Amino acid sequence: MQSLASDYLSHLVFDASQLATIQRLGEARGRQDLFVAQIPEQLELLRQTAVVESSESSNRIEGVVAAAGRVEAIVLKSATPRDRSEQEIAGYRDALHGTEHVAMVLGDVADGEPALVRMHSECLTGDALHSLRCDCGFQRDAALKAIADAGRGVLVYLRQEGRGIGLLNKLRAYALQDAGADTVEANEQLGFAADLRDYGVGAQILVDLGVKRLRLLTNNPRKVVALQGFGMEVVERIPLHAGENRYNETYLATKRAKLGHFED
């Protein structure tokens, strides 16, 4: 997985003042939190590999620092019967932003063995309304089936709609896409980065559930690197392709061409 980390981090750069800011914040908070404790090591990796300036850098600083200690469990082990298995649902609140997230848990995932994990970001249009212009709902269902087949695993459902820009802004982006923009261009035309999702909360949820080693269901290299950066050991990346159709061909092609998603 180191090559994935190098490829992703090569698109980031932090200037000296930014590095000093994170270092100071990390030292101020001490080693009380797993993720804050790793900030110095992650900074050294960034120093060695970052070569291209990116607008994501300031957001990533805030994400690394803010992720520490901001998740609280509010509901644990409520049974959620499904057609293929009876899973447990755990609820969490992001103390920083007030957003609420859930994890669907099947089996014993805290036994030290790698757990099958899907880190899934909310998509109302795809997940609930079954829109065909993305593959989100199909991926969620395929991940839940894979976890049920394995008899053990976690689906973390993160409330960060539209790659982090929110529902109404996603609908604005849809209008721009209807006028000819691709998904990345639409976000940028609205003044957002291509992808504003934060996986630090998801990593803390996994830690709370006892998961430190995982087999990650994803096509997204950024997700692999983000979770590694927050202390997760990703022992395997498992491709997750589902729901490809004529309405989302351009959407999927853009994810591969501009966001580096794998085709395998």
C-alpha cells in the first residue's frame, strides 16, 4: 500500500508555517489520542513526498487536527434485521460539527483479525431515491451483501453528502452537470474542491468498534491513504464495482480519470 500513499501524497504540499502549525497543535495535545500522536510521523512523510501545490492542503491540516477526540458513541448494539443477516447498528455524533453517523456491524470485528469494511458516504439520491446517475446505492448494497457473505464486517455510513458539499449544493452541481460539466468541474464551479470528504471520523468509529486491521471495499485510492494516515492497517483493498449503466458512464469515467479510481 505504500505506493498508493506515495501517489496520493505527491499531490499535496504544506508550507513551513502550515507544518509548524500542525506540529504545535500536536505537541499541545500530547499523545493522548491515537491520531494526534501520529501527526509528527505523517508530517515527515508529507515533507518527503509532497511536490505539487494543492488547494486541499489547508483542508487536510484542519482534518488531521480536528479528527482527534471528536467522536462520541451515542447508541450501541441495537439489532437491525436485514434480509441476509441480523446486524447491529452503532450510532455516533461528531462533536465538532454535530453530524451523526452510523456503523452496521456483523459478527465479532474486535478479535484482531482483519475485518471486511466499507467506508460509505451518504448519498440521498442514490441510496434512498435509487438514482441511476451514480453508483452509490449499488455499492452500498453490494458491500452489505459482501459483509453478509463473509459473516463478519462493518459498513460505516458517514453523513457527508455530495463528497462533502451537502445535499442542496449537490443538486446545484447536478444542474451544472446537466449543462455539460463533469462532477469535478461542477464542484469547482461552485467554489469547492473536487472531494471534501473526511475519513478521520470513520477511522475513530472503527477504533471504537475494535477494528484496527481491515480489508477495505473501495475503488478509491484516497480512501486507502486517508485511513492509513489515521492509523488503520489496510491489509487488502477489494474492488467494489456495481450499478454501472448508461446514465452514470460519464460519472464513473470522471472518477477514474480525475480522481484516480481503480478500474480493477
